[in-house]
Amino acid sequence: MLEVVTIGVYGFTADTFLDKLTGAGVGLLLDLRQRRGVRGPDYSWANSIRLQNALRATEISYRHVKGLAPTTELRQLQYREDDRQGVGKRNRISLAHEYTERYTREILNPFDVAALVAELPHNSVTALLCVERDPEACHRSLVAERMRIEHGLSVTGL
């Protein structure tokens, strides 16, 4: 059975992030971010080029799946809900209902998840990456759930 894990940037250092991936047997990291950078010095290691170089050193393959990234408009919708609830992206615990509906309709449904799943390695774990610490606070949970339900993949959070 294909195995998928989800992981966010927040809460890790570069070393603990890589340790978590290698410890889980990850061989491919799918980056689901639209903008592949993270602000602030604590997470500069997660900026695309640096992250790819670090992954290469651990023999983990990298692929940017921009087609599964939320649009700027969708991210702004979620930020407005975060503001309304008085939470920031780093401590959000769930996605806004409207965000979930629109992401599913506008991004996830048109995307060929079956083709993506067909390309996943069978001899290692695949990780879905975004920034949020909790999968439930991130669109990667929606992608993971689609993979689990429609394609029978084993999905866990790291």
C-alpha cells in the first residue's frame, strides 16, 4: 500500500524537519505551496532552493505541485477568517468552511489526483508539505483525505 504523510514547516528546525522525514522513510516530498518561501529567519531553511538542497543531501526527491496550491484569493479568504477569529496562521487549528468548499471545488476537483498517485514511489513514503503545523489547518489535509478516500492510500501526519 502506498503511504503518504503530511508535514508543515512550523515547529521544526531544518535538522528536526529532515530527521522527521528520514525517520519516516520519506523518499519524495511534494511541495503544495504556491509561494515556496517562508518569512523570518527561523524558517529560512524552508525556502525552496535551500530546502531542495537539504533534501538532495538526504536523498529525498522534491517536486513542486503548484496545481494543488491555493490561489492568492483563497489564502486571503482564510486570512480574513483567521483575523475574525483572532488567530494567526501559525496557530490556526482548522480551515474556514468557505475556504474548504472553494479549495475543493476550484483546485482539488479539477486536479488529476489519480495521475499524481500513479507517479508516487512504491518503495518509499511520500510527504505532502505546506507551512502550517497542524494538517487540519492546511489544505494539505484536503489533498491527503482525497488520496486516502479515493485511492486507498495510508495517510498520517508527522
